Amino acid sequence: MFWAAGGKFRSGNTRACAFEKISWNLNDFMSNGFILTEDGWIVTIIDISRNFKKESIAVVRGLNVYPVEKIIVDPYSNAVFIKISAKDLPAVKLGSPDNSSIGQNILAVSFASGIIPTNIKNIDWRLSQETTQFVESTEKLSEFLLTKDEFDKYFSGAVAVNLDGDVIGMILNQKDDKKVNTIISSNILQQAIEGILQNEKIARPVLGIKYIDLSRAVGLKNQKITLEKGIMVWETPFPPTPAGMAGIRVKDIITHIDGSSISGIKSFSSIIQEYSIGDKAIFTILRDTKEIKIEVVLGKIT
């Protein structure tokens, strides 16, 4: 595990990602994170602009400095994967939150701020940043674990660990000293990790739909919607998106994918991320009270 600080490190202006807590000024704190592989892949949550250069990061463990070889940002979750030149690092053991239950005890572990015992309060969806409250995108993460306790900024990027010692997620970063209780599932990270370790690229499927989850939305009576499950397409998807190419339209209501109902137990975007690029999926759609089936070939997030 590591934590990151922004400011001066040795000579020049750099940002430092530290595997162990050392004598940094916490005013320079950026984020925690953790080690994925012995040969130097690590993951964190930090803000990186397009012109951000790897030369501006110094990764340290104890007093050792490791050159940064590559930085890859996952556009779906905004997790940042960093490859450093290192060997024999102590990689964490990733677990699955699928075996987690409401009320289960977990630990939030921050090298900048210590360890806090808490428990899983719920699995919920973050409200979209769209002006319309419930509009979500199939290309943006919306499903998160929520904890009973809130954490300060020094838990940004910290790990959530179950009592077996497995990492089940990473605490989201926050701004302006606001407290958070939101965790990115290790399942979401695992989907990106597999592509990175195989091809040093993140390969996620794309559908291209903005939608409202009818199991969550309220106040849609003016839309004359009586269904309580499924998702309603909010905007017409246009080519070259897979949804646009397949002919999906605004106000279509997608009720099933490959025969499985969209029940609200999982977010629609997370269901899409369980597929692979190039997979074909059969969508069952209600359009003007008629049920139709449309085949969609999933594309790639770029």
C-alpha cells in the first residue's frame, strides 16, 4: 500500500506516491493506494489532467524512489493505474464484495490516517452529474458500496478490507475536505486489471446509452411510465455508438438482456461491464407498448 503527496521531493517540483508512511507534510497529501503486482503495478485515485506527465511523479517505498514507467486512467471508474520499475513488491490480495452482506464488518486502512473499523451500510448508486437527477451513463461507474461511517480526506484511495484480510474495494477521493463513505468495488477494479496485465491497456465494453433506472427513479408519472423495473433510454443514441447502430431510440424501455431481467439489483452500467468488447447481446425492449428484440454488438471505450 502507499500514499501520495504533492509538493517538492528532492530536487524540482514533483508529486510523490509513497508505499509506506514517512515524514511527509500531510498538507501535501494526494491519495492512498495499493500494490497490485510484485513487478510494480499500483492503483490509486488522483486527479490527472491530459497533460499530466509521468516525470512529475516520484513513487517511494520507505526511502527508495522508483521510476514511473506508465500511467493508465480507467475512464469508467477514474481509477489510476501506475507502473513503476520495481520487483518483489508485496501485492495485496483482492477479494470480492459479492460475498459481502449489509452490516458486515470491514476495515478502512489509510497509511496517512490509520485504521477505522466500520461496516457495509448499503449498495447504492451515486446521483449523476447530469442536470436531470437520475440520468446515468453506461460508460460511467454508478454503483458503489456505502459504509456506515464517513472518512476524511486522508482516506482518499484507502483500501477497504474484510476480516479475512482481502481488499474488497478502494475509498473514493473527495474534494474540499468533505467526508465520504463511498467505495469502488474490487470487482470494478478487477475488470480493468485483467486488461492492464495482459495488454497494458484498459479494454471495457461500450454501449452508448444515457438512461434512467426505473427501479430507482420517482416522479415519472408525467412520462406515463408505470413500470417499476428496467431502464428508460433518456436520449437518442446516435452512430457510431453500438446502441445507435442497433437502432435503439429515446424512450425505449429495456427490460431484459439475454433473457435476464433488469431488476435494479445491479446498476445497468455494471451489467454492461460484465460483457466483453465484441460480445453480442439481445435486448428486450418495450417501444410504444410493443415488445421487440434488438441485437447489439458491444464496442470499446476509447
